[in-house]
Amino acid sequence: MSQSKVGSFVEAWANIAVGFGINYAANLTVLPLFGLAVTPGAAFWIGVIFTGISLVRSYVLRRWFNGLKFGNTPEVAK
């Protein structure tokens, strides 16, 4: 059975929520190593932008791979 669109969306959000926390900490840690001063607020908004991009990417890829695996056709009851 394939995953529903809502299921894909919920899974993507769960993945993104965890990723956001990692991204926020990384922004505060890594950007200064490259000479980019970043405040907690700037790190938050940078994270929000990349989180939005990541959410769309995760959802689209999940739906695409789901279509590849199951052929985008409804299952026929036997």
C-alpha cells in the first residue's frame, strides 16, 4: 500500500522539525567559522528559509518516489 499525500506531508514536517533544530545550532556554530557574524535571530530566519525549501523538497521527492514504486495507478481489488 502506498503512503497517502497527507502521510507524506506529516512525515516531511516531522523530518523538517528535527532538521530545523540541527540547522539552527549549525548556523550559530558554523557560520562564524567562515567569518559571518550571526545573531540568534538571524540564525532563526536563515533556518526558516532553508526549512521551507527543505519541506518542499522532501514532499516532492517523497511523492515522486512513491509514484515510481507504485506506478501512480490505483490498486485493483482482487
